[in-house]
Amino acid sequence: MSTLSLQSFQEQVSELLLRHRSLLDVLSKTGQSSASVNRAVAKAVTECGCIELHATKQTFEAHANLLDAREQVDKHVHGKLCENCREAISSELGRNIFYMSALCNLLDINMDEVVARESQKCSTLGLFNMS
């Protein structure tokens, strides 16, 4: 199975994108698709119930080093996505990536380069890159 590069995907999006060629259209569609990702995750919690959210204040031991602190941080997610929710969220994430690629195309930004720079930043900053 071959993997599709971001550059290939970006070229494919450029060929397919007919309706939303305006920067403002693509910006609004990117926001809308991001909201749809959030909604699909919320539905997994509130409608399906396959995952639960148990959010509390993150606590850290005073003398823990950064590696230990990273291990102590809770994801706040309990359970596992069912196949239906996984598919719905994956679909919404795909649409989000589509519009992100369209935005990159309109602004002449190469997604491979963006990912490479971000990866380099993560490698350089390590745990200090926590966001």
C-alpha cells in the first residue's frame, strides 16, 4: 500500500476545488469544517456515549521532571470510539484537511514544507514545545 504525500494531495485538491476558489470562501469553509470536527467529537460523547469526558484540573507533582509530568497528564477521555463515531470523525477530519490544503494552495504554501518545519520545531524544542 503506497502512501499519498501531502504534495500529491495538495495537487489533487487544487484540481478538484471549483466552487470555493475565493480566499474568503476557503477561510469560512475551513472554520466550518473545524466546527464539524468538534461537533462529531461532541456527538461521540453526548449522543453515542462510546467515549466519556472527565475533565479536571491537571495536577503535577512539585518536584517532577518534565518527562514525569508528561506521563502524569490525563487525556480526560475514557472509553474508545466505536466504529461509527471513528468513521464520522475521520470523515470530518478529512474534510478539514481538504480545506486546509485549499488554503495552502491559494496562498502558495507547500504543506510538506509546513509539516517539515513543524516537525523540526518539535524536534528542536522537545518538551518545551508543549502547547
